[in-house]
Amino acid sequence: MVDLDDLSAAIEDGDRDLAVELTVAAIAAGLGPQAILDAMTTAMDDVGDRFQANLIFVPEMLVSARAMREAMARLEPILVDAGIRPEAKAVIGTVRGDLHDIGKNLVAMMWRGARIEVIDLGVNVTAEQFVAAVQEHKPDLIGLSALLTTTMPAMRSIVEALRETDLGGARIIVGGAPVNEEFATWIGADGFAQDAGAAVIVARRLLGPSDAVASGTGR
């Protein structure tokens, strides 16, 4: 019998080959897809907690997230067949004028590990592109990332443009090196995340216990 604790440990350790092997074995053994998914989610929660506590750093988080992604690729068809969907949906991008994507990519991977479907718009994303993505995908969360101080005005203008459209209850989260909670509040964002681990905590707080069911994945 496959021990799902071993799967969680493999993801936490960033052992992609072992994580994939154990996922395939768990599926073959007939373990429920929800139980396998829960083991993966638990692993990424632990990774986020350790990152927040400065016990691991960006490289370790990246390898864990990649192990999760490759294992999840084996599980996703089983989840679809079982009718198990992500708990929420998010649109994320680095704002106009900024080509940096490491922070954004980390948040996207951590959100996926938290069972949030992520539509990644990439870098140098304009207000118009964010608005169009919101209208098309109807997300529960909108993530704006910036590394350069010079792009903070663009972040503000994007939030303003989003507020002028029908967000359908979507919450806006901002983050990045030049951003702080005071700035996030000033520009009208719903939340601020200082790093990828915090982004999961903030997302869950904003979604609440039942929002995910009532909104994005249930629309």
C-alpha cells in the first residue's frame, strides 16, 4: 500500500521523480484522488509555513513547487474524471512596465498547490489585459505583482481600472518588493502579500470558508 505521507515528504523535499512515482503508484493502487490531492496540498502548506518561518528559501520553495506540478500533472485527469475541481480561480500577472516574473511565478505555483486554478497573464500586463482576463475568466482572485518602484503607479492605475469594471466579487491582491500594506490599502487593493507563502494565507482569508464554492468554480 502506498503511504501518502511519503508523497507529501517527496514534494516537500522537492524530489520530482519520487513524487511522480508515488502519485502513479497511488493511482494504480486505487487510492481516492481526493486523498492524493490532500496529501499534495498538505505538503505545499508545510512548504509555505516553513518559508514564512525562514526555515527554507526561494530555491527550496521552487523545487517543491515543481515536484508538486509534475505530480499533479499525473493526477489531474483522474480529478477531472471524478468531478473534483479547484476550489477557486485566480488571474495573475506582473504589471505594465515590469518584466520580472520570479515572484509572480512563485505565487502562481503556491496558489496551484493550494487548489486554486491560475491563469497566468505573464509580465508587462496592461490594465486593459487584466480587465479583459477578468471578464473572460471570472476569477475569484486577481494578483498583481511588481518588482520595480517605477511600476507602482501602473499598479495603482490597474487597480483603478479593475474597480471600474464588474469584478463579480473578485478580490485584488498585490505584492512585490516595493509594495507594502499601506500602499495596497491606498490604491484600493483587498489584500497585500509580502511573499508567496503569505499569498496563500491572504487568498484563503479573502476567499472565506464558502466563497470558492459560491463564486469562481461554481459560476
